[in-house]
Amino acid sequence: MTSRHDATQDGGRRKTGVWLIGACGAVSTLTIVGARAVARGFRKPVGLLTETPLLDGLDLPALDDLVFGGHEIRDTDLHCSAAEFAERAGILDPALLQVLREDLRAVDRDIKPGYLVNPSGAVQELATRGNVGTADTAGEIVDAIQADLRAFQQKHDLETVVVINVSSTEPPAGLPIEFADLDAFRACLDEPAPRAGLTSSVLNAYAALDLGFPFVNFTPSPGSTIPALAQLAEERGVPHMGADGKTGETLVKTALAPLFAGRALKVLSWEGYNMLGNRDGFVLNDPDARESKTRSKDRAVKQILGDEDTHSQVTIDYVPSLDDWKVAWDYIHFEGFLGTRMSMQFTWQGNDSALAAPLVLDLARLASFARSQGERGVMTHTAAYFKSPAGTEEQNFVKQLGLLEAYVAKHRALKAKQKKARS
């Protein structure tokens, strides 16, 4: 199968590295398996916006030109992770995994030990029998991450490497004042013990941006959102984006909430109850990590409705028997004409990783394209992919898609102008 967007540069194929933080987690596993299955024609590109006419005109890297690697803290490999996922979720069939066995083995050779910095207790437990990298200071961890990224780029002769954080959610922490300034942040890296607020997502973001590699934060963790790293991205001329991939309940909310605002209906209460059972659910069972996630999920509704009186709450429960499937039940209590009170309910049931994986692939391709165009700073045109999109307050899903459409239109016009100038 040929991708809709076979990118060429100077007449040659452009290879892009995709470095996944949490490389053997469920999302990463489906991202890698899915990319190879679609590229080789075994599955259709359902869920990939980058394979639709909406993005025609962008010279995105082809799916077959994505080369995967990453960091992992658990003692496992991709084939074991895929087989475990197939057994738990019932999505990946044994025949597909057998055909892709060598593809997964090739990626396994580019998966290196990850690093833990101020982890939650749940993440520490996952890594107990894992393969965690060690270093004396945060600065040494950055050096080790950058060494892995450079080696990966050189080994595969990659034009760029897009670093994507799909690791477990980090607990919220107050950010030190030093994180507002790049020089002050750098000074923190040489301290004997990592200070509170300095986490794996932040160090991975710094390592990537400092090398000139795009960074995408698919989690609610801080990543590249701190001011010092936003400054670094501008200085290095690198695109970045986050935070927290919008895959399920919040996606529905940001598409549905504008309906109430558009009909001048007053939403009195919007209550959301979520159940999930994979490792993400296990980590979110930690109260601190759960606070990061619920804060991200709850922000959108009030922002769209523009009514601070709306009572909005999100609850997350860990239900082990659900494995990688998640269920969300939402109850919306609203007021109409003459004070008439009405309600709406919806239930969303989906596979967490199958919803997330195509978004990760889209973002990798869009980030690679942005880097090839010399773009820097926050990729606000990707807001539709995130619960808490950096660089914009827009939460309305349709309007967020409009940002992406405008971005594509701009590049189509630029491409047409360049073509006309050459003719």
C-alpha cells in the first residue's frame, strides 16, 4: 500500500525517526504495529487524518519511511507487549503478529533503557523489575538521552527524529521559579538530586529540543510546556506540541459542548465518570497522577461554554477487568426556554490504545513536516489532537480542525506559488 503522502526531497525518500518514550507500552505497541501493518498493506488507514484528502498538499513522510525506536523502563520487548495486548484486548490477531515479527524485532534493537526522575509510586512499581538507566545528575540523564537519539539518527541516516512522550502520567508539581528562564533551568540540571518538578517528561523534552528534534507530549505531564523549554524551542528553531492526547470522552465533549452554546441552552451540570483498566488505569489509581488527568479532562467544557456557574466534574476509576478498554458515562443537566430542565446522557466505550495510536502517527508526520519547513515553536494547528493544546485557548473541536485546515491551505498556496515560479 502506498501512502497518500509519499514525501520526497531532492528526488529521494525522506526517512523520519519516531522515538517513543514508553516504547513498549500499549499505545506505542499499537502505533508501531499499526504503522507497519498499514504500510505493508495488511490493514487500512482508518483513523489516520494524515491519510485523508484534508491533508493533501503536504509532503508528509510516508508511513513506510517512519523508523521507530525509543526508551522503555520495563523488562519486555515489542513482540511480548503485542502478544500481551492481543490476549487482553483482542485486537491484534496472531497471524498479523507473525507476519510482522521481523519488523518488531528490528525496532526492538533500537529500544534503550528509559530513565526515572521523581516518578510516582505506581510508575516506580512498574519499573521494579525493569531495565532503568542510571546517572548521577539530571544533566547526565540528558546527556545519555541525547547519546541514544544521536546514535539512532546516525544508524538509520534520518533527516530528523520526532520524540513523542507516551509514557505514564506524572503527578502534578509546582514548578520552581527557575523553570521560567532557560539559563536558570540549565543550572538545575547539575544539582546532585533532581528537584521537585524536574521529571522524565521535562528532561526528554529538553534533550530533544536541544538537539533540534521536534517534541510531542501526548500525556498530561509537563513536557515542553514549561517556559524555559518554550524558550529553548524558539532558540533552536524547533516545533513542539502538547499536551494530553484527546481520544475519547473529551473528544466527544469538545464536539458536543458547542451544541449547547450554539443554542443558548444553559448547562447546569456536566458530570463524567470514567473506568479503565490498563497500565494507564493502574498509574492513574495514584491520586496525584489522577489529579493531573482529571484537571486536563475537565478544563474543556467550561472553556467552551463560557459559564463558570456550570458544575463540572470528572471521576476516574481503575477497573482491572476492563484491560485496555475504557468506558465513559456522561450526564448533562441543562436548562432551556422558560426554565425547562432537561438532560442528556451518553456512554462511550472504546479501546484506549487503538484510539490513540493513529493520533501519534499523525502527529509524528506533522511534526516532521513542520521541521522540514523550518517552523519553530508551538504547533497550534494540531490543537484538535489535544485536551490541553499549548499556544491556544480554543477548545471547540470543529474550530480546532479549522486551524489545521488553514495551516494546510497556507502550505498548498505556498507550494502552488513555488511551482508557478519554477515554470
